[in-house]
Amino acid sequence: MSSATVVRDPVCGMDIETAAAAGHAEHAGQTYYFCGSKCKEKFDNNPASFLANHRSRSRKVDSACQR
């Protein structure tokens, strides 16, 4: 039996399985996963703006997230 690894998209806050992620990026030695290409693009343009609030974001999905 395999178990899925669930992580939070640092841009929109959506919980996603790493195997189903639309993309991923490496930053400061850590891998971040994204629900869609728009979230990855936003992160790639300015990772620091999303990482400052990454741990404190609510679990509610951002309605502006466009996969």
C-alpha cells in the first residue's frame, strides 16, 4: 500500500498531492509544489513574497487561483 504525500501550494494555499502537482520549483534547498501553472509562474517571479506567509496561511483555497 502506498501513501500519498500532501503539501500546500505556497501561492494559493491549496493542499495537493505531490504526484498530482502541476509543477514544482526548488528554492533555497527546498522543493515547492503547485496546483497549476499560474501559481508556479507567480512563485517563480517572486518566491520571497509567498514564502513569508507560507506557514501562516489558512487552509482555505484562494478563489483567484487559476489552474
